[in-house]
Amino acid sequence: MATIGKALVIGAGIGGLTTAAGLLRQGIEAEVFEARPSPGRLLSGGGFMLWHNAFLSLRRIGLDQAVAADSVRMRFHEFRSDTGKRLARWKLDGPTEKCEAPACALRRSSLHKVLTEAVGDHRIRLGARMTGYTQDADGVTAHFADGSTARGDVLIGADGLRSTVRATMRRGFEPPPRYAGYTAWQAITRLPGESLVPTGTFFNLWGKGGLRFLYCRLNENEVYWDAITSDRAAARIDTVQHTRGAALAAAYDQWPDPVGRIIASTEEEAILPVAIHDRPPGGGWSQGRVVLIGDAAHPMTLNLSQGAGQAIESGVVLADMLGRGERAAVPETLRRFEAARRERSADMVSTSWRIGTLGLVHSALLSRLRDLMMYAFFDSVAKGQSYGLMLDGRLERAPLPVAAGRSGLGAG
Ligand SMILES: Cc1cc2nc3c(=O)[nH]c(=O)nc-3n(C[C@H](O)[C@H](O)[C@H](O)COP(=O)(O)OP(=O)(O)OC[C@H]3O[C@@H](n4cnc5c(N)ncnc54)[C@H](O)[C@@H]3O)c2cc1C
């Protein structure tokens, strides 16, 4: 039986690098093509939550420990109102011990660094923008903006929300991503002070007027935050007359400590607004020897903190299936991959979207009702549903020493 010799991976994001690392582990040569010209630009981006399921998948390619080592373990997920009232507090130690994998916060760049090292710089071609592909019975050829081409047995489109591979697969007939109606202003700020932002808790504040605010400590000195503003709220955030920091500080001026202090401590250039999009769940991820993965296949809103987690899961499953598959049977393997992953990722996309709509509430009365609902159900029903979705039993579970974490921060 002829095994797969070479895979072309388009995009050096989390999905592409995870898949490449998994393929190399399976003995399949992988070359990654990235449109961005420099590693520095690739490493940009703020903080990040990786839940237990992501670590369980990373373990299957031997990278969980390295990622955990540069992360801070989360012990609580706390929900509050914009008056500071605690609505729910999930203890994460129980699930961490049960599934033997942590939930962690980390810098996006830390994850990229581990994945890049696993793949090897020499296998990542920067400044290589794919413009299209052609395929025949024997293989697939990727075409790049500089006129060069590359040939492989399989092409993996890990090129994100506005994927060129996806557009090529659909011959240009592709609706744009679905806008969620809100923007996430994300940043990392230098803000020491355990009493201000305690290590090991992921805070999730829900307010009226279409505003939310998430934050957690990344290490002794740094805090990651996301201000999520609905379009109606954002209309009042005047970044023409004011800096981003000043405009957000005004929008959140009635919010409880430390929200104001977190915003005030942040450098203007560190605040990056991202309009949140996804795609309604749907199939058609593969065509012959070409397949989509990560945000190119199943982009989702940020509400479950699972977009990267799902990209990692998909990458590990795909690498495993290709490692066991025959070269001639690549199209069939890719169809089976989609069948294996479609339902789970669709559940994530839909649930994440629904949670996001709860944040679009504007009136004080409806916000109060939402608070009551969260107070009544989030510690029990919502936590159960969230974990049911996250750890659905389809993932392999092997022992992981969970004490890993930078300087023991947040470790139990
Ligand atoms: C504000 C915010 C917060 C988030 N927080 C979390 C979180 O806490 N936890 C979580 O799990 N997820 C989170 N996500 C989601 C997560 O960021 C994404 O799901 C994840 O980055 C998707 O990875 P990817 O590799 O599929 O795509 P991307 O990260 O978008 O990578 C795609 C890569 O392909 C390259 N590329 C694009 N076009 C081409 C081309 N034509 N040729 C070559 N290369 C190309 C791009 O330059 C890029 O490097 C968050 C998202 C946002 C917006």
C-alpha cells in the first residue's frame, strides 16, 4: 500500500501548524505556506483560553506539556453582572482532575511558538500567498501569488475565516462570513497586583447596553482582556474624537473595579478591535484531495473560547486519519474526516452563536432577567451543558500531570 508522501498546508495559524505537527508525527512530510511575510506578524494577537479538550488533543501529538508550561492554569470561571454581583462560579479543578487535562490561559504567541518549533522553521514558507489549486488523479498543485507552485498528495486549507482554499473549492460562489453584531476589543496590559486580578480565575462580566467584559491574569505582570460591544453600544464609542482607551473607559465608566483600571493601564496601540464573525454550520469541506480545517471549515464566535480548540481537535483527527490512510484513498479519507468532525463543530458553532445573542440585550429590565437566569442556572445547567459539549467522550483520554504551569501560577 502506498502511503501519503507529502501534504501541503495553507496557513500557519493554529489549525495549520497543529495539522502539520500531527502529520510529521505520522511520518508524512508537511510543508506550510503562509501569506504573512514575517514571523513577528504571525505571532501578533492577544491572550487566549484553551479548554481541557484542546489539551487532550495536544497530548495526542505530544505537545500538551510544552503548551501547559507557558500557560497559567485556570481554577475558576466566574460570571458577574455589571454591578459586580457574582452570578456563577465554576470550579474547574474537578473537571481538570476528572479528564486529566487543564484549562489554561496563555498568550496566542506562546501557542504559536510551541507549534512552530514542532513543525520546524524550514518547513514554513513565509510570504507565500496561495491563489488557487489544481488537482488530478495523482496529486494536487498549489499556485502562489509570486507565480511559484508546489505539488503534494493532499492540500489542507487552514487559511482562516476568509479562506482562499474555501473560495476556490466553491469556484468563487461563497457567501461572506456571518457578522455577529458585536466587536471584541482585545488587549494585553501590564498590570501587576494579585488583589486586583487574582491568578487562576477567568472573569466574564455581562452588562446592560450591549456591553460585556472578560479578563484574566496571564502571569505576575500581565492581564488579558476583551471588551465586547454590540453595534448599538459601539455607535457611542467615539474613536474619532477620543483614543480607543478613552472611548472604552467612557463606555465602561459605571462598571465595577477593576474594569476601569484595566482599561486605563492599557497602551493605546495594544487595543485591537475585531468584528466577530462565523459561518452557519454546513458541509462541503473537501473536494478530491483538498480539505478545509479550523476557521476555514468551521469558524465560530468567541463565546465558548473554542475556535482554536476546535481547530486543534480537527487538525489532530485529520493527521491521524491521513497517517492511517492510503495515498490513493485520500479523497475517501477526507470525506470520512468531515463526517467525523461535522456534527461536533456544528454544535460548537451554534451554541457559541446563541450565547452571543445573550450579550446583545440592551434594556436594564432584560439584563436583570438575564442576570437572574444566569444566577439560577449557570452553576448547574449551563455548566453541565458546556462540559457535555466540550468533553463528549469522543476524545482519547490519557494521564497528564496537571501541575504544569508557569512558576506554579494558578496550579492547584
Ligand atoms: C477576539 C477573539 C478571541 C478569541 N479567543 C479564543 C479563545 O480564547 N480560545 C479559542 O480556542 N479560540 C479563540 N478565538 C478563535 C481563534 O482565534 C480561531 O478560531 C483560531 O485562530 C483559528 O485558527 P486557524 O488556524 O483556523 O485560522 P487563523 O488563525 O486565522 O490562521 C489562518 C492563517 O492562514 C494565513 N492565510 C490566509 N490566507 C492565506 C493564503 N491565501 N495563503 C497562505 N496563507 C494564508 C493567515 O495569514 C493566517 O496566518 C478567538 C477569536 C477572536 C477573534
